[in-house]
Amino acid sequence: MAKLEDIVRRQKTGATFVISAQMLRMSPRDFDAIAQVWDDEGGPGFNVTGVPFRVVVEGEFFISRVTVVRTTAEV
């Protein structure tokens, strides 16, 4: 399982990359909760850019993938 910190550390400052529920082995419901915080406040070493990709699970929309940009912040 890839850890979020490992994924982010591999990227150079300014790089655009994707973080998904599948990469972190999380359900869309669990990933949605943290992705909303990232969208509002930024994540550890990155900021969300663009519109998050959503999937429908049992009639509800959940964020399952976000595109992010690596910042200079520590992870």
C-alpha cells in the first residue's frame, strides 16, 4: 500500500499529479472526507487543483480522485 507521504515526496515542487482512493486503498466514502479537507485547506505538501473526480455509490456522489500540485511545504 502506498502511503500518502511517499507519493507526495516522490514529486518535484510544482509537479501536477493525481491522488486517488484506489492508490491509498480507501473506499470512496472515506477518501471523500479527507479530499474535502484537502480541497478547503490544502494537503500535506500539496494543493488541490481543478475539479475533483466523483463516483456514484448507492446514489451518493463521492470524490474518488483529485489532481494536486506539489508545494514547497514539508510533508
